Amino acid sequence: MPVDAATRAPPGMAEAVARIRRVLGPSGCLEAPADVEPYLVDFRGLYRGATPLVASPASTHEVSQVLAICHELGVAVVPHGGNTSYCGGATPHEHGTEIVLALRRMKRIREVDAANYSLVAEAGCLLAEVQAAAEAADRCFPLSLGSEGSCQIGGNLSTNAGGLNALRYGVARNLVLGLEVVLADGRVINGLSSLRKDNTGYDLRDLFVGAEGTLGIITAASLALHPRPRTVETAFVAVAGLDAAVELLSRLRTVTGDCVTSFEYLPRIAVELTVRHIPGVTDPFDRPHPAYVLCEASTARRDPALRGLLEQTLAAALEEGLALDAIVAESLAQRESLWRLRESVPEAQKVEGASIKHDVSVPVSSLPGFAADATAAVLEIAPRGRLVAYGHVGDGNLHFNVSVPEGGSAGEFLAKAPAIHAAVHAIVRRHGGSISAEHGIGRLKREALAEHKALVDLDVMRAIKHALDPKGILNPGKLLPPGDAK
Ligand code: MLT
Ligand code: ZN
């Protein structure tokens, strides 16, 4: 079967649905249109699909049974976590020939091993629940995203989520020790090791992280924990632009002994949009500045010196004109309100109207050059487009978004999206970057992936897909480029 989804229901669909009903019982099957509805539309509202069944197994054994049935009968399966994908990765296609496999009932924290700094969580645990379980054992699971109250750990791993702390702790891939995975034919890889060292051949675990459910279904994960931060200092700094932000990051990493946990960049327009659209968000400064960074530094020690280091570095930067203004949060409430400002940017941009998004990364040192080139290219295509380029500058990851011109037509603006994507992605390539830093490929970026990846890489990816999912039943039409071209 090619990687694209079949557009007619396979003959075995009715039988598959009947057999899955018997295996899972009524509590594990949603079929009424109103119950199925939330699984049909992706988070950004880009896709609307159809399905005869949302299957919600409650155990790994049940996932295995469902997949064995689907494999035998050639029925495609779309895994579904918290539905926070930006790329339509968890939404079934419109033709309704796929069942949805929701992991939401697999929500147990199976084990917390504080001495080993690890825990085992099932795929349907919310990220916030994993963080809370770690905290209850005086540990920290540092993956942190704006959507942590609704995204699920299985989805975080399947998309190799990045988020706000990747600068210090790495992305999801760096936080996973072992995985339990159900293969397309229903066999189970019991890989829930919590070892830091295991050199016994090919690393199967890493195949499934970032595979977006196209190679197997992650049902549980052994996750690496860290000591809980005891000292956290948060600063909001006005800067002239990316050049200054990159220089400031470099200084702060050195001065604090690499204690910078987050370093988030916001252009002026991002602050204006959040203040305009998000209740309770205010501008931290009394006058506007071209751009800002939200910087957080933390240590696992009680370390009163950290604040002093931050303040001294910022004072020197202010003196030199590298920083234009700065505040260091005085209270938890102030810290939370700074984070609320940052985390509300996607929502504020959504309320403002149509936007064309890019989730790109380049080496941190190339960010200013990339942004200058990409801004010029975008403005040539959409002269009144509003650049809202913000994000995880500490990781070289910019959400290089463009909002519809003020008072402009969304339709006219969005018609320029293909030209804008092509121009921005070409510049990303020139700067040695990636076209998907943290949001994945899903359905949205398959064509872009075909352009971006070398032929040999795509060949190896297809060979792996074929070896693990020879019938092409796992999340077809996602991640791998369409057709057999390239
Ligand atoms: C963020 O960093 O806020 C998210 O990745 C969402 C976005 O790209 O809009
Ligand atoms: Zn992001």
C-alpha cells in the first residue's frame, strides 16, 4: 500500500468495527456523531475528517488487540492524543476510511523511581499530570508547553515536542529512557527500560519518537526526571532586536554557568496583540520597545547568588545599550504574569485574524541573518503582511509567523501562503536550518518535507516505514511525502 490513505473504505471495515466493539465494550467505543465530533477537527481548524469509530482502549493489551484486527483486515488507524497538533497529524481524512485510536483512557502513572530519577507514564497522561507526578516525588519532568494542560505525553513523544525549556533540558527525545510500543500487527515492544546506558544494538526507541504514529503506537514511556529547581529567576528585557537577544543569551549562559532554562523572544507586535486580545495581560514596561526577551534561569540549589548574577549582567547590558530596559520578577505572581504574556501569543495571533505560520530553526548565531532575509522575502510577496516572529530563540527556533494586514482580506492574504512558505523555507535551507523545529510534519508539511529532505533520507524513511508497517495502516497520509515521487 502506498503511504497515502485509501479513499474507499476497505471491505473489512464493518467487520473490524464489530470486532473492536466486542474487544473494547461500550466504554471503549464512540460512534454517535456528537461523541465522535471532537476527534474530527484539528486544533487549528485546518482539517475536518470523518470516521466510523473512535476506539479508546484502556490497556496495552487492548491496543494490541485493536491493531491486530485492523492489520488483519487492512483498516487504517489514526492515533489521537490531546488534539493539540499544529499540523493535522492526529485528524482522520475526510473520506472516513480510518478509525481513530484515542489513548485518553490509558492514564496511569505506572511507577515513580525517585532514586533512579525516572517514572513510567501511560500515553494518555496529560503532560501536566506527568509533571505533577514528578513533583510529588520531589523531582522535575522539565518538558513544558503552553498546551501542557491538554496535550498527552504519548503525543508529545510521537511529535518530539520541544517547548519552553528545551534550551536547558533538550526536547522530548532527550527525556525518554524507554518506550512500550504496539506495532502495526499488534505485537508489543516491551522497551520500558529506565537505563541511562544500554548499548545493545539499534536504538528502537528513537525510531518511534517523532514518528507521529506512523511506525507504531506508543502506549507508555519511561521518562527521565531531573532535580526540582529550588531557585528560579525570571527577567523580561527590552532589546533592539535579534542581534542583541543572541548576544545577551550568550552572556547569560556564560555568567550563570549555563543556568538559563528558557530564552523566549517577542517582537513588539506580539506584546501589542496579547495586550489587545488577552484579558489581564499588560505591557510590563511603560513605553514601547522594538522587541523583548523573557529569560528564566534556575538551579536545583537554593542559590541567592543567581539573582545577583542576572541583575549584574542586565545592568551592564543596560549601560552598554545592549538592553533597553529590564525587570527581574519580584514575586511568583509577577513571574506568572510574564509567562502568561509569552504563552498567550499564539492565542492572541489567532484572535487577530488569519496568519501564515512557520516553525523553523537555524543555528542560534544565524537567527538575525535568517530573520532579516526572510522578512525581506515575505514583504516582497505581501508588502502589508505583519511579521510576528517570536519563540524559542535559545534553541534557534522561531515561529516565523505573518499576520493578515490590518483591515486586509484574509482570502487574498492566505492565497499568498504557498509563495511565502516556499520563500521562507528556501531561506531556512540557505541558513542550514529545519522547516519544522518542533511542530512536526503531520498532513500540513508533507510536500515541504519532500523539498527539504535529501532523496537518500527519504528512501531510508520509506524503507523503515515499509519494514514496520508493510500494509500502511498506521496514520497513512501523514509525515511521509505524498506519492512515490522523490
Ligand atoms: C509556541 O511556542 O507558542 C507554540 O509552539 C505555538 C505557536 O507556534 O504558535
Ligand atoms: Zn513553540
